[in-house]
Amino acid sequence: MAFELLEHEADVGVLGIGKTLEEAFQEGAKAMFSVMVNLDDLSPDKMVRVECDAVDDESLFVEWLNALLAQKDIEELFFVKFEVKIEDHKLVGKAWGCSFDLDKQEVLNDVKAATYHGLRLEKKDKDYYIRCVLDI
Amino acid sequence: MEEIKLNEVEPYVWEINKEGDMLVPGRVYGDKDIIQHLLDDVKQGKEWNALKQIKNVACLPGIQKASLAMSDVHPGYGFCIGGVGAFDVNEGVISVAGVGFDVNCGVRTMSTPFTKDEILKVQEQLADSLYNTVPAGVGSTGDIRLDKDEIDEVLLRGAKFSMERGYGTKGDLDFIEENGFISGADPEAVSDVAKRRQFKQIGTLGAGNHYLEVQYVDKVYDEAAAKAYGLSEGQVLVSIHCGSRALGHQIGTDYLKTLEAASKKYNIPIRERELVCAPFSSEEGQKYFSAVNAGINCAFANRQAIAHLARKAFTSVLGGSGDDIKTFYEIGHNNAKLEKHDVNGELKKLIVHRKGSTRAFGPGRDEVPEQYRAVGQPVLVGGTMGTHSFILHGTEKGMRDTFGSAIHGAGRAMSRKGALSCCRGNDVLRELRDKGILVRGHSIKGIAEEAPKAYKPVEEVVDVMHNTGIAKKVVSVLPLISIKG
């Protein structure tokens, strides 16, 4: 549905909004990569699978984002499209991206980690809102 | 809303009285503006506030003397930035929050034989050469490609590994904290994911507030100390600010979970989700400490490689062998270190956490290179792209009052979003160029986010350290070239 970057004193917050929890997670991931690179510069042609679990869905969001950060460095890909399934605080997902190319991509900031700070999952009307702060 | 009171116990030193679960008082270094900003955060009910974090750290088992914050204090994750917490090795804890997500992030400064005027003649070429030689920015990879066995060697051998790969010159190791490698590192304590993330990141600067700067000494505050340090007015220096890159980030992420479980196992209340810890002497605590030491070595190896790349860039423009570009000093500011300190007249072995705080040992300590030992350890304080950085020296008073710790930088005054809305990257570049500073970076937005006005005035935070006698000013430097990630 949509994502937003949130004001934060030293770093930046990400907010994913979706009609389902899964969609909110996907949008949250997009928000995180928008901190690193101009998403319009990416034409995804590679896919990686990601699996993670946690004690609750809020913590799972942090796990998901940190798993993507690890895949970014290991596979040398910026991700832009995501598909996840969540059941009992377990996530199975796919992320599509393209290789680093500093000549073609406007890179912005690296992200050290997704943190538990500001971590919140809310359901307003019919939509899910998931947010946390990234350590830049 | 919780009320937090601060009492000025001596000029620039403010205390939070021991109350509730606090085992020691909190102590904050700051002038009235710095302190007011912290109090305003509490008054406004901000969830993220440094004073609350200082109080939380004061509740952790085994903490000694006080939970401290230096004058570059601002909210962090669990520990505030500028936070120092020293713990008894038998009764105390080790905390992920006290080290953070960039283990041994720090600064290397090198002295050069060049003067400001010599650099000005080749400023553009040198900026381009540095930008093209030192990989910087998110998505950049280095020339050093490692496999798993080689990464393990990095984690064990630190800067020595880079030296043996040809990245370094004689004498470099003598002027790095711990001589460029720390014992007690265990590669087995570092996850495969952390290692795989690092295969191509040795010798890369990273992004955010990391930088490589060519600077010149614009003012000498202490002639005798400057002489002992081999520094003089007009001299050109090179400073590198970066850390352990993705490997260090992953150590933080991995051990947040391990130590969350340990906090529960050992019944240590978790007052903030990131403020998890384990008894230092426990299996979990020792394993994390081994991983931190591995991360420390990774950062040493990284800065060593970058330093040598900077030498290459200099020689390609200015000729020579690069051997006369010498390591002045290198020190980290995100660490947990075993150190001996006087606690109420007793010399105790402590695990000292410094999160965004630089070790600042006074005269006579064995840890300080012999050439500098009479003066005290150099303290490298980074400014912004357009402002001063400082070199201070550690003092006896710092040893007594802050476990030999001082500030590490200016600290942000404005959010990244706030900086983007008030500063355009191209305007920042032009303004800096008008001041004689050339900036090279991959990200124009990143440059706007790191605009000088987004940070607190570094002079203000340095003056607090100087006026309290925790660390004394030796020289200030101004940038000529800044390479940003």
C-alpha cells in the first residue's frame, strides 16, 4: 500500500502500511531500501529467499529487516520488491533486487541495523501499520 | 511523565542522584545549553531521551562509581551516545548497547610532510584521487576479497593482517591502540552471516557520518604537547573515520538476541529493549566479549587498509613513496575493554564500555605509545565537513573521574529529515567550496544530511572537556578535502 520515512533525532524511522500484515512488512522493507538507494533506479532481476522467526510479530519485523540487510551485503543486491507469508510469528519471503552499480544508482545512506526502538504494530480501521527505527 | 533532576556538582559536571534501582549516580558533562536540551527532551515526554538511558545504565549490576555521559551526549540505543559504563569483572555485566552496532568505530589520523599551501596547489586532483582510490558509499566493495579462512585471520590479527597483505608501512602498528590487534578474539563467536557480509568490505569507508578528510592544523593550543605529538601549525593531516562495517553490525544484531535471553536467564531487568546484557563472567558474556574483540580487530584491519589506500592516492598526485605519511594515532570509540582503574583507592580490573566515547588515558599509562606517554594519549575528536576537528590529550583528572574517557565528536543537533528539509546538497557543496573545502561523495542527499549545521558546534562540546580538565586541547584542524560515503 504505502510506506513512509519517519522523523528521528539522529537516525530515521520506517513505517510500512498494508491491508494485511504481510503487505505492511513488504512496504516496511521498501521503506528501508529507500533510505539506501533511489528505488526508481532499480530494475530487479535477481531473487533471494528469506526465512526468519521471532517471539511476536513486532520482533519479527526487526528480524525481517535485519535478514534483508545481511542478504544485501552477502548477495550484493539492493532489493525493491518483496513477497512474504507470515504464520505464527514465522516469516517465509522472497526479495527481488539488482546488483550494486554505483554508476547507475543514486545511493544514499547505509543502514547498520533495524532496531527495536520505536517498534510498534498497530491496526487502524482495516490497515496494518508497522514501524521501527534504523541505526544509520 | 517522569521527572529527572540534575544538580551541578562542579562547573560543567551534572549529577543525577542515585534513586530507585540505581546502584550509582548518573553524571553528565555539559554546559547549560547541552543540559537544557537533555532536560527539554524529558519535559516533552520524548520516549527517546539520554537522561533516562543514563539512569537505566546506572541500574546494571556491578557498575562502578557512576553512569557517565560526555558532552557529545545524545540518545542512543540502550546506552546514550557519549555514554561510559565501567563494570566489575566478577560482579558486573557486558552489554551490547554499550558497544553498539559498529564495533570499534574509530578514527585514524596520519601526519604528512605537506603544508596547506602545497595541498592547495593540487587540491582538486588530490580530492579526485582519494575519491577514486578509497571505496566509499553504500554498495561499494574493496579490492581485498576474502574467503572464510581469511576473514578468521582478520578477526584474529587485526591491522597486522592488512600489513601482511601489503597495506601499510613500518611503524603503523606502533601508533594504533592495542598496536592494531587485540587478543581474546574468537572467530567462532562470530556468525557465518557476519563473516559472509564482510568478504568484500575490508578497505571500504562505508556511509553515513564516516569520512576521510585531508586537514591542516589551524591552531596550536598547547605548544609542548603539540611538539611531543610532532604536530605544528599549517601541517597537513589525513583522518579516517569508520569502523568494522557489516561484520560489526551483524555482531550487534546477533548478540542482541543472545544477551536478551541471558538477561532473562540471569534475572537482569530489561529497562530498554536494546539494553540487554550478560554477567561478564558468564558463558554468554565471555562469548560476546570474544566477538567484540573479533569486531575490534576487523575495524583495525579496515582502517589500516584504508590508510594505505589514502597513501597511494597521495603519492599518485604528489609523488614519493608514501612512507613519510605516518600514522599519528588511531583509537576506537565503540568498545568494551578490559582495563585497570582506581576505584576508591583499590586498583580494579573493569570492563569499560564506551559508546561514542573515546578512551583518553592520562600520562604514564602503558597503553599509550612511548613517544606520547609523558603527555597522555591523543584523543581524536571528529567535527563535520565544514568545521574544526580537535586533537586533545588525556589527563590524570580524566583517569580519576571518567575512567580515562572523553568525547568522540560533535553529536547531531538536527534530524536527518530536518537536515534534508533545510539544506540542499548542492548548496552545502558550494558553501564549503567557498570556504576552501572540497567534498566528494556518492550521495548528494547524504551530503545534505551531513551538513555542518546538522551538528552541534564541536567547539562547545570540546570546551566542556577542556574546562573540566578531562581532556585538554592540543591542536584544532580544519578540512581541505572531505570524502564522504
